[in-house]
Amino acid sequence: MEQNILLQVGFALGIIALAGLLSCRLRFSIVPLLILAGMVIGPHMPHIGVLDLRFIESAQLINFMGSLGILFLLFHLGLEFSVGRLMKAGRSITRGGTVYMAINLALGLLLPVLLGWPLKEILIVAGVTTISSSAIVAKMIVDLKRSVRPETEMILGLMMFQDIFVAIYLAVVSGLVLTGKTSTLGVLLSAGLALGFMLGLLFLGRRFLPQLNRLLDIPSDEVFMLLLFAILTIVAGLSEAIHVAEAIGALLVGLVLAETEHRERIEKILVPFRDLFGAMFFFSFGLSIDPLSLSGAVWPALAAVALTLTGNYVAGMVAGRMSGYSHYASNNIGLTITSRGEFSIILAKLALAGGLLPILQSFTALYVLILAVLGPLLTKESRWVYVNFGRIFQWPGLKEKRRHKVPEYI
């Protein structure tokens, strides 16, 4: 049995590595390839000798490794921003983020309401369709060499704003879904406990920052890594114990430790674990989806994709123009943050843990898969999108842009 599990995990890592090689060859996001790889194989696959791609015996271990992937992805995201950076977010980012979230959340609530789904399912779908994928967005900015563009600051600001929103939203929704409290008082108590936990942890982290710096001042990289693992898993476990998604605990740890003088060392040591377990996270999500069960979710997923593409583009244009960016830069903002990924999958797994409608798993898989493909493609072809929409809406500067073969900025 142990040999079967070891061999199956080896097969899983081999498939993930092949997906990574294909991603590099195509210069495309690895996320949809990992989800597809997981969907193609699984319990429905035939068993031929030692070649067992059903992953039945190893399912629990693979799921656990995927859970670690959630922790590392959110921890690293918090590490990138820090509490101080969030507090210094500009007024334009706050205003633009509010507009962006309002438009996309309203559209996210509209679809499940029209479908007649229950309240908990409505809240899950709204979150799934509202939050962009920080992992995919960051990778696109680097791959397309757009980090120096002026609108990239706005894009990163919107991602930070979403992180704040998702921390609160996940805390409230996870409390509602996992505790089963449907009364107003129960929801308020769950939300209050979750918010109190988050604010308390952030306050204590900043209050005892000198002590944290001394605690982490460890010469041995091995002991340093073990201590980080301990802090991360303990806080995530405490979060889960009070019905706050463990991913939020990891995000909070990252935000706190980003304030320390050891941030660069932490990042250097933990990035390989983020990449390994993060890949396992997307792969394990694909394994949980039976391709034969997707047919019932096709139309809801396509409708959600259409609403997201529309809402994201409009929200990006409005937020960008309100902040003084050109039509071309605002166009790039709306397209770059289209992809959906880790946050949507976290919510889908939350729905699975809460025993909500099974269709949510298939719906999320299709929705994330489609946007994980369309998002990078539209971002790469943002100039083409701008020119065609510019002709329709008669945006200023379009003629000059075409004459000069689309300069970097307008």
C-alpha cells in the first residue's frame, strides 16, 4: 500500500512537471493546464499494472498537499504586500477598487439569484466570480514585461484591495457555510469573531514586531524554516478551529511577517514550497472534478464568463479613467485582472466542505478553466482589443496610436 501511494504521488508530480514544461513551451499560464491534467485522469481512468492514474489510495495525501498549497499561496501573497503597504494605499486605488468590486460583486450576485439557487450558494458564486487570481495576474505582468507600465501600479493596487475584500468575505462566508448559522444574529456573531481574530492578529503582529525580529534572527536556515512552518500551520489551524478559512490565517501571517527585517530571507526559503504545493493545489482541484458531470454546469459557467468579461472590462475602464489613466491604460487594467484562479477554487472547496450543491464544483472548474485561458490571451492581445473597441466608441488618440503602430503609452 505504501509503495502504491509513493508511486502514485510520483506519477502526480510527473504529470505536473509535464504540464509545466508544456506551459513553458507555449508561454502560457500553468494553472489551466494543471486543472485539465487533474480532470483528464482520476477515478474514471483504467488501471493497467503499476500504471495507476486513478489516485484512489493517494487521494488523501494529494489533497493534504493541495491544502498546503493554499497556505503557501496566500502566505506569499501577504508577504508581498505587508500591513504597512496596505495602510498606505492611495485614495485613487481605494476609489477604483470600490468601483471595481461593486460592479463585479453585483453581477456575481445576479446570476445565482436568477438561477434560483439558495443563499449560501449565491454567496459562494458571487465570491467565485468577483475575485481575480493574484497568481495568474502577477505571472502575466512578469511574462509580458509590463511591470514598468504606469497602469501596473493601479493593477497591483486593485489586487491589494481585493485581498482586503477577500479576507473579510472569506471570513464571513466561511463562518456561515461551515457553522451552518443562518440567523442574522448567528451570521453577525460569526463575522464578528472572524473579524476580531483578523484584526487582533494584525495588531499583535505590529505591536510585537521587535520581538518577532529577534525570534526570527536564527543563523540556521533549517531551524528558521521549521519555525516558519510552525507559525504558518498553527495560525492556519487556529483560523480553521474558529471557522475562518485557513487560507485567511496564512494571508495574515504573511502580512505580519512582511513587516519584519527577515522578509527577503523568508521569501527565498519558502518560494520553492509555494511553487510545489501550489501546483499540487490546482492539480488536486482538477482531480476532484468528474468530466462526465460537467455538462450540467456548462450554461451557468458560460453565462458567468460573459458577465465577468463584461463587468471586468467596464470596471477596469471606469476605475482607470477615474484615476486619470488613458483609455489604453484603462483598457489594459480591465483585461489584465480578468483571470480567476486560486480564490475561486478556495471558495469551491469551502462549498464542498459545507455540503452545498454539487454543481458548484463543476461550475467553478469550468468557469476558472475558461477564464484562466481567456485572461492571459486577452491581456496579451490588449492592443487589438483597444483598437477595435476604440473604433466603436471613438476614443481620442486612436488615430495617432494606429499611425505610430501602437506606442507603449497614450
